[in-house]
Amino acid sequence: MPRATNNPASRRRRKKILKRAKGFFLGRKNYRQAKETVMRGLVFAFRDRKARKREFRNLWVLRINAACRSCGISYSRFISGLKKARVELNRKALAEIATKDLNAFGKLVELVKKK
């Protein structure tokens, strides 16, 4: 009896890897190298999806802090005051307000200073 190689599934697997390796440099069109590089890339993609969230939060905090300093209050006092005033705006929204509309942000700072 001939040996069964499951050709259609094997070809599909190889094509999937080589399709993901499209545009890779030098010998990475070779299936073995392409597979290693694609797997490595997927690991980086997984890691960086998590890192992106951290980086954006850092950016928002940085923008809010800069706006707070220009209004004469520290970031920590501002966030603490917002919590006491029961203002439930997240950092993303606060950063948008801080960059786009400084007058509205100033009103938030005044509200915090009253508390």
C-alpha cells in the first residue's frame, strides 16, 4: 500500500506560511526560513499588541500632565481631584480635551481646585 502524505493539507500549510512571508528579504522565501521568520514575527505582533496599550496610556498621561502644569496644578492632584469631584472621564478623553480645547480643560482644573 502506498504511503499517504496528506498532500492537500501539507500544501495548504506551506502556502499559508509563504503567503505571510510575502515581501521578506533574501532567502526567506525558502519555506524553512520563512516559517521561522513568520513565527518570530507573530511572537513580536502578540507582544506589541500588549505594549501598544501601555504606550498610548503613557502618551495620554504625558499630555494631561503638560496641560495640568500649564494650568498650575500637578497631574496627581488633578487626577485625585477628579475622583473626589466624581468626574468619570478616562485618560484618553482627558488627553483629547487637553490637546484640542484648553479652555474646557481649564474649567476642569478650576473644578478640581474647588474640591
